[in-house]
Amino acid sequence: MTTLTWGNAALVSPATAEAFGLKTGRMVRLSYGGRQVEMAVYVLPGQAPGSVTVELGYGRWAAGLVGGSQAKGVEPVGVDVYRLRGSHGLFFDSGLQLEPTGRRHPLAATQDHHRIDAVGAEARQRRAGWLVREGTWEQYRRDPAFAQREEHHGEPSQLWALPQEPGHRWAMAVDLSACIGCGACLVACQAENNVPVVGKEQVLRGREMHWIRLDRCFRGDPQAPTVAFQPVMCQQCENAPCEQVCPVAATLHSREGLNDMVYNRCIGTRYCANNCPYKVRRFNFFNYHRDLDGPSGELLKMVYNPEVTVRSRGVMEKCTYCVQRIQAAKIEAKNRAQTVADGQIRTACQEACPTGAIVFGDLSDATSRVSRLHAAERAYAILAELNVRPRTWYLARIRNPHPGLEAIPE
């Protein structure tokens, strides 16, 4: 919910933050039972007014070079709030005192990245309903194709004819009704594709390397909002704007519709990232895998997926639809004199999703599951008005709240 990537924070409601004059990142002193800790607050819609939520398990001093080590002089990650915990109230209790300290502490959260400036942030907030589309069950019954009517734009014109190659046309569909925002797809993608961990300092600079960005959107009353999640990866555009600005053809279109990266050609201009409307490209500002070059690197190399290239400094990277799995399945099918069956290829994010929200397949197969989902009434493409023709489509979220619960007053 918070999109915090490093450390913990004291979660407070917008009403509590307003009463104490707090904003996200402001330090407070929490006192309870004669014990106290100081930590930054995070203003989270939906948190109960007058309450504070803290997360245990942080602030360790014997967790190694990453988690924190007092013996080696490594600062801990986050704040140890076990000091506030008592035997008579292990998980919740009353009597906590909150006092602003006037100091600030930066929190490494990714939700507000890629917005450029305040104008961009306001525009993105205004367009949130177009990007993450949702409706009630009653609305869906009245108009099953409501998601396709959320945004109106004319038929886009094309300056040149897009090539229509025979063969596979890989695509993805994401059901927002099924997505619970757990982040399993991010972790699976990171492990499968050798995505580096960059640390708190680089996340604060907006340099996280996750190929999937998990956006979350609040709607309604800040004290009792509804929330929706949307995983955003490279959309594999058929009319990709990133391909048109790369001076060395390091990003180009495959015959099967994939927006491929040729790492050895990339010279790091970052024109592609600037031209990507979805902001899903990641740049290696540092050589995060330099430890692999030393003698001890032979053992460390066993951690990584040998089927995926390890990128170096100055190279752009992004989601590839797990092209290594696609090629492996094609080779296996060819050796058996068969065609690639629907469901035979499963991307890492799809495989890890506990609710089955992500579906991958071939649009050339009209009977494939992804083809049926793309043709569904709830299906829509984000930023379709830009005429980039993404291969990743989303299915609008359908809410079915209980009428009795909806009518309960605050």
C-alpha cells in the first residue's frame, strides 16, 4: 500500500496528519508505557483516524552488511519498534502519545516517481481514472463495455504502414479485478531477469530497477477510500515511440511483435526512456554486478539466471515478456515437430501471481486465452490515444460491495 522499498514508517491517516501538522517524511516521537522511538510518518488514506500503525522486524543490528551490523558499523534498515511492544498489548493497544519533532527523514517510496514536476503530478492524478478503470457490478450489468467508453478519441492516423509479419504475436492481459497488489510479480521478475537491487539512496533518486511498476490508486473519501492496483510493465508497443528515437537501433521490433533490447549496441543516451509514455524503462547508472568479475564471483554467478544477460553500467533495460522462456518453448516445440500450445509459455510474473491476474499468450491463435481476454468487453489499452498500440491490455476492475456495508455511516 505504501510502496516503501526500504525501511518502515509510522502510518497515520490524513485527518491525523492534518491535526498534528504532519506530512509524509516528517519525524515524530512515539511514546508508550514509558518507552519511546522516533521515526518518519507516512500519510496513508484509509488508515483509521487517531491510530498509528508501525511495522515490526526492522532496525536490526546483527543482520549483516545489508540489514545492519553494529560490529561492522553498518546502520540498520528502518527503526526497531519492538521497544514499544508490551506483553499486555502484543499487537494493538491504546495510550500512544505522538509528538512531532520538526525534523525530516526521506522515505524511499516509488509511487510518485516519473512525474517530472508538480504539473505532471496533477495531470497524472487527473488521468488516474483513465488508466485504472473500474466500475460496480451494477454498472457492468448495465453497460458491459463501460471501460472502453471512459475515454473518447478519434481514429488515430498513421504516417506509415505497420508491417504485418506472419507467425506468433505475443501479448499479455492483466485482470485488475484479480490483482491484489501483493508484489509477487515484481519479485519473480527480479529473480528471473537478474534485476539488481540498487539500495535506498538510488531509490530516493528515482533509479529503482524493477521492470514492473506496481501503481496503486485511491478513490473516494480519504478516510475510507477504495483502492485499486495496476502492474505496469513494458507494453511491447507495435508502434513503439522508443524505437523511433534510438540512434543506434539498440531497441527494435522483432517479427513476433516484441520490443527487443540489444544490450551490446546501447550507448546510454536514454532517449528511449524519455520517449516512453509508460515510463517503464530502467537505466543502469552503476555497474551493480561488478562483484562478479573477482575470484569470488564464480560462486556469486550461481545466484543469477544463466539464460538472461547480466547488464552493465550505461545500458538501458526493460521487460522482455521473458523472451528466454519464449525461445526455449519454441525450440522444444520444434524438436518435437509440434506447435507452441496455448499456456505452454508462462512468464515469470504470470507464474508467480497467486490470483492468476496475468495471462500471456499468442494473439495469432484466436482460441488462446489472451485472445479471448483482449476481445472481452472489459478490455482496454492504457494511453490508447497516443496510437502506440500496446500489446499489453488491461481488464477493468469490477467492484461488488455489499449494499448494507456501503450504507453504514462513518
